[in-house]
Amino acid sequence: MTDWLDKDKKNIWHPFTSLTDETHPILITSASGIYLHTHDGRKIIDAVSSWWTNLHGHSNPHIAKAIANQANTLEHVIFAGFTHEPAIKLSENLLTILPKNQSKIFFSDNGSTAVEVGVKMALQYWYNKGTPKKKIIALRGAYHGDTFGSMSVGERSIFTDPFSSHLFAVDFIDFPTEENEQAVFAHFKTIVDSTDVAAFIVEPLVQAAAGMRIYSPGLLDRLFFYAQTKDVLCIADEVFTGFGRTGKLFASDYLVNKPDIMTLSKGLTGGSMPLSITTCSEKVAEAFETDDFLKTFFHGHSYTGNPLACAAANASFELLMREECQQSIWRIASMHNQFKEDIKHHPAIKEARSLGTIVALELKNEEETSYSNSIRKKIYSYFLEQNILLRPLGNVIYIVPPYVISKDELTTIYQAIKKFLNSL
Ligand SMILES: Cc1ncc(COP(=O)(O)O)c(C=O)c1O
């Protein structure tokens, strides 16, 4: 097996990983439920749902069967000028659960491209209407992906520094807290009133990569309301928050004022296949309903609407809609909430927060809260030694488990975290 790892080291460039990283990646040979099975016989709890994608457990038999059946029928077909049942069925399934104002489904392959599509759709909406507006408003601390457009609408950071001169300018407003709500709203209003604003993009209720920072639906609703009154398109990036992560099916379900455009990925296929979707309201679609060829939305990828991924998404949707799954989501939410209450006064904790199936603990140390906080490595290796995969965001430890996690398994993770905090 070390032979495989040597070949890996020689050939493969892993994401978010330095090429001089001394540590070997862990070789996974299979996975089932919440467990990753390593080549040397270890069973690691996937407490982060493999980058927040997995909902129903690894190698889920219902999803696996749907992919296998589809692979034997139609694996892929060009999606311009052609279509297929899995994509049509998925569009129908999604439209039954998305906010009622959503009316069109556009496919791509990952969260970043879903955002890219959403931003392009918003900008072209104004171009097609003959009043090209340029400005985009985003939240400080935002992370929307790694392509140029999605980097542009995100916070400038160590991730974006090498490309900073190539990113387009965006107007950022502060991340809302109880203390700054009025100031944030006033700043937002000033920018929106400047008339050239095309769109406002947010990760609704939770800024994931920024450290699972949670904010209230109240202010977001006010911001959406004001933006929409002034004809600014609102984009909800639900790549992370979609499909039950926040307790409700979508974070937008907590809002009265619904987004004009939504982006979805991660949980869409239950963590099994790469797929993403950008949806929009009839109002947005109308600007593209024209015989003028030059107003076509010229965007697409080779694997757009891949039938295997759509079949996986339909199977995941069926599991998600089962009563059993919805109950698991609420069970996890209530356990997380209790854990947060129990732990929040621990001397090592600066802030504990939870929403739905997400719980996050921001640790105190002499450094600032950030992705590069040096405690990150210590946390990561400590928990891996306990056979728990927790991939902290700097000094923020969080749990985002697959929904099939049992009460006992979740308790095991909580206890391991308590033990770690007591050791600090
Ligand atoms: C809110 C949000 N948007 C977009 C992305 C980018 O998704 P992907 O990694 O699939 O490109 C992420 C990834 O973490 C995300 O959290």
C-alpha cells in the first residue's frame, strides 16, 4: 500500500495542499455510513461530511443503485439540443421544494461554477434589459468558490492574493452582528441608492468557510427587501446551506423575501457525484425570453446535466424527503444546540454557535481568528489520532455530520472535543 502512497506523492497535486507537505494523505479504500475505511484497517468518522457534501452516509445503497442503473442506460449526452429524464425529473423535484418564486433550473458541475453562472445571469439580466448595471454587493468574509468570478465576490484573502489584480471590484458590507445591524443596513442603503447596483450576493445565514459564522435572518430579510424594492437582484448562495444543513430545506426558507437567484451544490447528490444548479425566478428568466440570439445565455460545460449525477440527485432527494431523514436533521439540531449550551462557558472557548446540523466552537488563543491560525494543525492531527475527521477552519472546530449519524456516534464526537478542550 505504501507503493500507492509513493505514487500519489509523485503524481498528484491535492487541493489546498502545499507540494512540500511532508505528511502523506490517508489512503481510503472504502466508506460506508459515516465511516471512512483506511488501507491499514482504521475506521475514521467523517464528521465534516467530506467537505460538507454527504447527507445520507457513504456508499448509500439507494444512491449507488440509482447511479448503477443509470450507467447501464445513459451515461452522458450533450445537454444543448438534447435532454433526458433524470434531468427533467430533478428539475421537477427541486421546484417542489425550492421557494415558490424559483422557476428555471440551470445545470453546472460544482459550487464555484454555480456561483459563476448566478453572477453572469444577474449581469446579463441587466445587459439584456438594455440598462447595464455593474456593481455587485457582497458580505465581508464571504467565500463563494475558487473560479475568478466566485473569488471576485468573496473576501480578499490568502486564497485570492496571487490573483488580486485580476479580480473585479465588489462593494463589501460588514458581516452583520447584533451590534452593527443599523450601521450595516445604512451602508447597504447608501450603496444601493447609488443606482448602478446589479446584484447582491450572500451565503444566507451561515458564512461557512469564514468559520461557520451565523447571522440572523431578520437583517438579511431587510437587506433583500430593500434591494428588491430598488430593483437589485438578490443571489442566495446555498451551495453549503441547501438540503437541510440549517434545519430547514434551504436557508432561504427562514426568509420572507425570497432570492431572485439561488446556487446549489454539495448536498445536491447526497455527496456522491459532482453536480450543481443555479435557479432563477420568472422575473430573471423573462429577460432571456427573447428571439434576439445575442441575448442568449452563452454558458455551458461539457458535463452539464450529466445523467449519472442527476440520477444520484433524484435518489438523494427521495431519501431527503423521507420523514426519517427530516427527523434525523431535527435530532442532530437539538443535540448540537444542547452541546453548544453545555460547552459555551468552557475557558478555551471564545464563542459557540449552532444552526440546524451545524455546530461550531471558536477557540481562544493569542492569535486572531482566521483560517491560518496555527492551532489548526494541532486540532486536525489530534482528532485524526482519535479516528475522527474534523477539519477546523483555523481556530474554529465545527461538526457538519452526515444526517445518518446516530445519537451515540455524535456523542462520541462531543466527548472527544470536550477532552481536547480540557487538555488545552
Ligand atoms: C457557500 C459556498 N459557495 C461556493 C462554494 C464553492 O463550491 P465548490 O467547492 O464545489 O466549487 C463553497 C465551497 O465551500 C461554499 O461554501
